[in-house]
Amino acid sequence: MKLYVVPTPVGNLEDMTFRAISVLKEADLILAEDTRTSGFLLKHFDIKTHMQSHHKFNEHKTVENIVERLKNGQIVALISDAGTPTISDPGFLVVRQCIENGIDVECLPGATALIPALVASGLPNDRFCFEGFLPKKKGRQTKINLLANESRTMIFYESPFRLVKTLTQLSEVLGYDRKASVSREISKLFEETKRGNLRELVQYFTEHNPKGEIVIIVAGFEE
């Protein structure tokens, strides 16, 4: 019995690893965030393993059944729509429950959006903190204020619809001249990274409507 956490491509399907394909083919069950989205991936690699929907809206109801299947000797693979499960995606609950029940959990190395964006930013990457998505409403400004003196490079995920708002709020607290970069559509056909300070990035994305999945990298505070 084992739960495999399997990263899937954030863009180009060729980023899928040979081992990931092998694990998904050999598993008894694949837990997928969206079975329709993952269906395209599985079809591309001729993976016929049965899928079960597992997302933030049903994971509390399904986790006990999944643990029981694992205890009965099944091998289960957990995937999300893109990237590594549990990183701003569902999966933490089932991983925790497996560990608490003595079930082996193994996470395969593979795709995630934050590391390529960090490296491509040109900002210091020896020390960094991943903040994921900022709160949409309650606690959003408080969270940004708490980061005013963060000395490590900061990484955020954001939707294209809130990008300009987020960059503006960050600039108001961290300073308009704070260096930053915005990467979007990582590993896809129209991948783009824009670098500059927060003022310049606000201006650019105000004039150029952003699309796709977005990662914001912001330099840490320097005295």
C-alpha cells in the first residue's frame, strides 16, 4: 500500500517524466482534481487507470474511503490539474491522513510553476518564501503589511484578473521601486517573463491585458 503524489506538466506535456507515466499506469486508482482535465493527459500517454474526482469540495468526504482502500493494499496516485499536488492545490488532507494511519507516502519530483519563475526572475534565490495565493478579501491587506520587512525573495501565485490589483497593493506597501518579475504561461507556447520594479510592472500589465497562470516574484527587503 502506498500513496504516490505525482506532479503533472504545468504546460508542455513533454515535461511529464517517464516515472510519472509508469506510476500512473501501475496504480489501482488515480485521484484527480478534475477528471475531465486529467482525462486529456491520461489519453495522451495511453494511461487507462480508473480515475476518481478528488478536490477541495469533496476531499473531506472521500478521504476515509481512500485510506481504507490503501490499507487494503491498493496503490493510489494523486494528481492535480497541473504541477505538484498540495502546492496551492488539493491533496494535503489525504497525505496527512495517510501518514497518520501509517501508510507510505512518496512524492515524485517534477513540475511546479514556482521554481522556473524564481530562477527566470534573476532575483536572489538562495533564500525565498512561497506565499501562494494572497487572500482574496479578508486578511489580504494585513498579509501584505506583514511582508513589508521580509528579507527573502517572495513568490506569489495570482490570477490574471487580480494581477494589476496585487502589484499595485504590493507597490504601495513594499515600495514602487522594489524589484520584481511576473511570469505567465510557464512551459506553454506563449510563455513570458517581465522584469522591472513594481511601478513598471503595474504600468505594463495595465496596458497589456494579462492572460494565463501567473507567478509573481518580488525581491526581499534590503536595509
